[in-house]
Amino acid sequence: MQPGDNMDGIRRLGGLLERVCLIAAVAIIPLIGLYWAMFNNLPSAMTAEAVRQAASPLLPIWVRGLCFLTALVPGTALVLTLLRLRHLFALYKEGRIFTLANVTCFRLVARALLWWAIASIVHTPLYGLAVTAANPPGRHLLTLGIGSSELALFFVAAMAVVISRVMDEARRLDEEQALTV
């Protein structure tokens, strides 16, 4: 594979992933809203976890609204992550690699991943309270915990931080080489 072919592939895939990230970022919040709006009409396989915690399999509209608001916590962090990834892929689409803009963008992606992991942890107790809000007194649920998905997000965020530092070092070496006669 020739270097020019590789850059063409990076530009082409960067453009494709830029569009995918934009579409996903725009669609996430409406899909979360649609899920909670249609919750009582969804197949039981899609609602089993919430129904297990709630006193009734049919949730009142105000409970679904609370659940929607709690889902916005990690949902917003995911949208932020996707928008930052979109910006990074836009730089690749333009053929810009190993620039300061790329390094900065990659660091922002790492931070967004970290916020997404934290938001997922915060979501767990909020969701438990929201979904059981209509339960009789004494049957409200407060859950805490860190699962494998949160740990995986922390791991990916840590990897992104390391990769951003490697990219910064590569950028610095590339700039030094460009100045060497």
C-alpha cells in the first residue's frame, strides 16, 4: 500500500465516520425520549429490567418523564463524546493528522469518555429512584454500583489519554523533523 493510498483511505473513512457520529449524536436524545414515551407499549423484553423494579408494569407518565431525565445524564455525555469524535474524524477527512488540533481533539474525546463513565455511574441511583417513584412508601429503590460497562469506559478513556500523549509526542517529533535541514 502506498502512503498516498493510506491517506486516501484515512480521508474516506474519516468522512464516513464523521457522518455516522453526527447522525448518532442527533438521534440519541430523540430515541431516548421515544423509548420512554412508548414504554408502556413496548414488548416486555425491552422493559423487563424497569418492570422488575417498579411496582406496576405500566409506568405513569410522570415516572417515565423522570426516567427520561435520568437517562439524559449519560445520554448527554454520549452525545458530547460523539460530537468530539465527529470533530476528530473531520480533521482526518481533511487529511490533517499529527497536528496540534488532532491532539487537542483526541484529549477532548478522552475527557468526554471519562465524563460518560462518570455519568453512567451517577445514572444508576437516579434511575433506581425515578423508576420506583410511584411505588408505595418503603418500596423505593436506591441502587449504587459500578458494572463492567463503566469499568470498560474508564479503561477506554485511560487508553485515549495515553494515545493522545503518544500523538502529541509524534506531532512534536514531526515538527522537529520539518525544521531540521
